[in-house]
Amino acid sequence: MSRHYFSIGEGVLLKLFSLNNIVSVRNKLKLVFTIPMFLLMFSSMAITPEVVEFLENENRVLHQPYELHITADENPLVNSTISLNHVDGWVFFLNIKPSVVNDNYIENIFVNGEPFQHGVNGRIGIYAHGAVLMPHGSAFRPLTVFTEEGFEGESRELDLHTYHNNLGDFNNEIRSFILKRGYQATFAVNSDGLGYSRVFVADKEDIEIDVMPELLNGTVSFVRVFRHQWVSKKGWAGWNMDEVRRTNSTWYYDWGAGGNTSLDYEYVPNKHNAGWPGWNEINNKQNISHLMGFNEPDRPDQADMTFDAALAMWPEYMKSGLRIGSPATSDPFNNWSLFNFIDKCDELDYRVDFVVIHAYWGGMTPRQWYDRLLHVHERTGGRPIWIKEWNNGANWTNEWWPEFWEDKLQKQLNDLQGILNVLDTTSFVERYSIYSWVEAHREIFQNGEFTPAGAYYASTTPPIGYNSAFEVIPSWSYRKPELSGRHLTLSNSISLSWTDPNGDLSQSYIIEKKSGNGSFEVIYNSSDVSVRTFADPVDPNVSGMTTYRLGLESMFGGYVYSNEYSFYQTKGDQQIQVGKFPVNSPDWSRVIFAERFSENPMVLLGAPSFQNVVAYSTRVNSASVNSFNFRLHPWNYISNPNFNSIDQLSTIALVAGNYNFGGLKAETKAVTGVTQNWVAVTFDESFETVPAVFCTQVSNSNNFATVVAVRNITTEGFEVSIRKEEGVTSNVFGERINYLAIETGTGEVDGKRITVGRSEEGSGITSQPVNITFDNTYSEPGVFAGLQSTNNNFASVVRHHNLQTGSVNLLRQREMSGAIVPIQSDVFAWMIIDFAAGQSTSIGGIQSSNSLNIFPNPTRGVLFLNIDQPAKIEVVDMFGRVQIETVAINQIDVSSLPSGFYVLKVEDHQPVKFLKQ
């Protein structure tokens, strides 16, 4: 984010970000700048301090905003007292530690005339290498929030460390706030601390936000407030408090959460690994304000976490409300990639306030140290750096060292001086803590005494670590909401629900709907973002695919759309329903019946098209009177199947039983417990000729792809089994199979024309496509096809391609997990149904009781008919092609026809099949 600095006189420097800001000073004068995105106001001008070495024979009363800085390192108050009578009247002891002030000089300090008592009516804070005393007692509440902009409306003061996640009337209503100097506050959109969040640190002056930043304006549901300590950069890695004291460190950590903040040292917990320390221990800890990420997740002897595991747990850090630092890998430049972690957090809008690194960079010059640190700083989005572990190399590094002990100590001192100069003068290095236990010559202490390098480390007085110039203001990239749906059978409606990772940052929701290839239309629009469900009645007159999508309105204008949720719907009645659906996903899809069946129907799937080259099988599951699910199931050997095109898949559902489809005898039933072993199926009624048999698996007992195989089809029945891919060694559990056996020829199914064909032995399908023709007046053909024999050991699926007017190519796609062997020819069958509405079928009399009698059957020449009036007569072959069309009374000559089966159609009569010899 770009930063711009403007001087407005008298040394006042205002920092404006590329967001909408109101900048104001807290001295009755309010300066307003209109900046593009949010209005940010900085509070009081920094108070010009009075600096004295000590007080002698004085009784000071600070009854207004005032800073008294005392520089003496002992005897700062000679026969003198100070009374802090204003909340912003503070006294600083710049060179005396807080514990020394509390032990030796506190009797000279008062609060409104009462003796100063830390934790009762006052607070002693760490200020670099000294102390600051503030008249902030135990009941002091440093944050005030307001329900209106400009510090108007209702107000509430919020206390320290509490998880303010049940804000009541202030939930999503905070429009401005005042945070007192010496404290930090975290605001988050979600009540658990997740969603967009930002930490405000009032280090130099009160922060007054006249108008909340855009992403927090009226969206805050979580607040947590902490004390801010003005610690120096220098810290200590370890739990030995004597070492912390002797090195003059102002903060420390111990790779866990067992320490505590004292008057002189701020404690920073470290979530070492996924399991320890526990989140309850961290989140309930008092007098802390920061939290460091996992310790060396790249190492098996430390946190030992994968990149994904660390990332998945990061929201827990955000829930703490603390100012949080990244995981620290053993080196920021190793393969685990701290940089990728930061990139991913930025992508997911996870807050990371500072970067934590380990730096055992032995043999490098100070300039090389700086260059590396600068790279880390810039590569992580300008975040400040904490160097949690570091030294001048380590026992595992290979830099040169002199031979003799004293020379080694001198080299360590010289190198450490150069490194510390870099760390102390590099503004974006916020904190560092040296790690001592990496070979004796690098240690800070030897036998309880300082080494030369250790003495130098203890003697340094680095500046205060925190620098607001390097605050990284989190951004937010709106993420897609997730839309889901389910069919409510009692109300016959689609219940839509959604999750929204943007929380209250969403301004409104719309739901759009489209049918088939139509355009999306808005069917729901609401600014109540707490409501995340909607029910849409199913239109029984619409068939095909219906698609919904959710749009959320962002604060920046425009809509961010969810995934699409689709369902399919058949057309037909309570006996027979059909459908043709576009599919481009291997996931389960729902099909809703246009009308409720009286019993669970037999569902059969057609031959899928070949737009996607991915090899898969098809199956059905959860068929009921209201709906069923289906999926395209890729073979196991295909990794990451890519469905980048839309395949067409037809279906027919009908009540089990026997049918006469316009002269085509048919039977549909189910077979259960089908495995790899062949199961014999006997038809309820024999067929005159060998029928075509189409099968669909309608259960989901096996989690790998399977196909249905048939063989030995006769007029009496057939055999069926399950085939799996050769590469799968698991046993096959029993599956339920639906079948439709139907005579070849042309007929009618529920007012829709149908053509059924079957290849002969010796003219089957191998590896080459086979062209099938049918009536070229079919306007919406649905394709069903299947193998009728099993002359190969591998599983195959018949698919269709190049569907045109009156013709289609059928091709065989085999699974390829086994050996590649020549494909033997198999008999195949096909069924083409015209799904078009309002068809004018030439097969009359399906609903008529007029029967047609013919003789002789079979015949060699003339057929005699029981009609006594001239009538239009058609003779159609088994491919649906009209062979004879005439007007006759009681006979017709068919002697010119080749031998075979034909259908005789007479208007107002049921069609009859005959055999021409």
C-alpha cells in the first residue's frame, strides 16, 4: 500500500494512506482531507516533552496533557514530588528500569494527591531502557467506541484483554472510536476474530478514528484491547530471568506460553507447534500483546508441520486478537518457504502483522546482513521483522574461524558489533533476540560470566522497536460465497443456502436463476445479510437443467458470484419420464422428476457424448419417487480428470413392468446382488425376437468405477455381471442393476418417437466408430446404447459422437489400466428417442382400442387387413425408415421388401409387427 507524508506546520507530520481518510488533531481544530477510500483521523499532536536531568525541591502537578522526561540514572527526585492529575499527564524515567522506580522512587509519585500504586491507581510501563508512569488504574478503559461517525451517538468503554465478541447493540454499529495512547486494539468483522481484522497501536498519541475505515465501518463484531509496551528492539531467547536482566533486554520468550510479563520485561508467547502450547493457555494469558508463529515448522525436531497444516491453523492465531507474527522457519530462504506462506496468507486475507525469522548467517558482512533483511522485508509486503533466533553462524554453518580461543572470542565480538549496528539502525527491524547456545565461542555467557561479545550485547541501548511507519494495513479481497441446495420433496422446492467467508463485509445478496441455455434472472434480492437461505418452488413445466448462482454486493461496488448450483428435471407423467442433460463434472448430480411417481421407477442412463475424452462410467444412486442422483465416474487410473467440455447424457425413468411402445414389446425390471459373477435373468414374458438390452447400475456399493456387462441375450433372458478396471484388485460388492429389454424397430414412448436397433453377429463394434441412422425428422434425439456381448476381458463404455440430423456415431471407449490388446468385436444395440415436445407421431392408436388384425404372418407377398374403408398405410423397417407408403382398403403387397421384420402402421389403429420371408 502506498504511503504519503505531508507536513502541516509546527513539526506535525500526518501520514495518509491511499484510502479515504479524515485526519484530525485533538486540540479543538479538526483538519479534514478527502482521500479516496476511508477516513482516518490521528489524534492529538504529539506533546512536546519537558526534559530535565532531575527534580530538586519541586512539587510538580501535571493537571493537563504533559510529558515530563527525567534523564538521571539515579536520584531523579531530590526532595521533590510529582502528582499525575490528568489522564495524559505522564512522567518518564528514561534511564531507570521500571522495577527500580517502583522500589525506590514510587513514594514521590502521586495520582490526584493519592500515593501512586501500580495496578491500583496507576500503571508503570516499559519505555525503551527506562520507565513511564501513567495515572491509569485498574479500572481504566482505554478504548471508547461510538455508534455514529464523529464520536457521536451511543458510546461504550471497553476494558483490557476481554474478548468483546458479544457487543449487543454495538454489534455492526461501531462507526468511530478513540484509543488512548499506550494501548493497542484489534477490531474484527466476525465475532470469533476472523474475517477482516486490523490492529491499531497508539504508541505516540491517542488514535481517534472519526470515521471507521471502510472495511470496518458498521461491520465490527469483535474487539480486544491490550497494553502497549515501548520495549526496545533487544530481547532474549530463553527462560532464565537472570540472563534477561543482565543483558538489559526489555522483552523475552521461551518457545512456549509459560512466562509472564514483569515490570521490566514484556513476555511474548510462542505457539511452538500444532499441539503445544494449547490455545486456552495462550488466549487466557494476561499482560501480553503479541504472539509468534510456529517454531521451525520445516524441522522434524521442532514444530514439524507441513505448509498446508500451518496455513490451516493460522485462523486460530487471528482469533486471539493479538498482534501476530509469522511462523519462523530455520532459515527464511529454505524450501519450506516463509515467502510462500505470506503470499498465501495475503491471498486468503489472513492477518500477519510482522514477520518472524531465524538468522544464523555466519561469515556474512554487515552489508550482506542488511541486504538479506531488506529482501525479507520487501518480499513480505513491507512487514516489520522480528529476528527471534540469530547468531553469527551456528555449529551447523561452515564459515571460517581462527584456531585459537581468544582469537575466536575477538572475532565473535567484532562480527557481533557489526551485526548489531545493522539491527539497531535498520528501521524495519522491530525486535531481535540472540540465541546463545551455538558453540562456546558464540555464547553470551561462559560459566556465568559474560564473554566479550556478551558484554557488548548487554551494553547496547537500541531504540524502541515498534515503528508505526511499517504498519501493514490489511487489505481484503472478496472471496466467493459457497452456494448449496437440496430438493424439498414435500413442498417440491429447491432450498438454497450459502456460506459467506466475507461476513458482514457483504452489503446485500441476490440470487439469479436460469433455465437451460437461457439468461440469468434475479429471483431474490435482500440487504439483510443475516439471512442466508431461500426456497424456490420447482416449476413442473420446465425440463432440462436449472442453474442458480448467488451474488454478493461488495463495499467496493459490483457483485462477487458464488459457484453455480444446478439440478436437472425430467418431463413426462407418473408412468414414464425422460430427460437430456448437459454434464461437465464427475460429482453427483440431482435429477428431479416432473411428477411424482407412484412407486420407485426404473432409471436408465443413455450413452454419454464424447466431448470430454476422459474415460468414465455412469451410475445412478438414491432413486426415489421424487428424484435420483447420477454421476460420471472416472476410472481410478486417471489422476486429476479434467472435464473441460460439456457432455450430453439422456435418461428414461419408468415404472417396472411390461410395455407395448407403439408395437415394440418392452420389459423393465431390476436385478440385485450383481457382482463379477454372471447372473442369469429371465424375462417375465418371452420376446418374439432377440431384444436389445440396456442396463444401468443404480447403487453405489463400490467406490471405484464399474460398468454393467451382458451376454447370451435370447428371447427368454440374458446374463449380467459387473466389470471393473483391471488395475483395481478389490473385490466387487453386489450392485443393483436396472434393465430395459425392448424389441427392435420403431415405436412410441409416451408420445415420443423411438427407434431401436441391434447389430448382428459379425458386424459389431470394435475400436472404430460405427455410424447409426434414424428418422431425420427427430429434432431432439437422445441416444441410448450398450454392448450386447462380452468378447473382451476389459471394461468398455459405449459413447456417442457427431450427433447430426438422422445419424450419430457410436464409439467404444475401454479402460486402459491393463495390457493393451486388440479389441474383439461385440454386438451392440442402440435406442434413439426424440425428446421434442408436441410430436406428431405416425404411430396412431396408442391410446385407441382399435386393433389391427393381419394374416398371414409371416408372409411372402400379400398381407390382408381387417379394414373396410380406404386408409393411409405405412410399412416401416426396424431402423424407422418408411419402406412403403400407400392408401388401401383391406390388403397390401409387401413382396418387394427384403426379408426381415417390419411394422405395419394404419391410422387410428395400433401398429403391428410382421415378418417378411
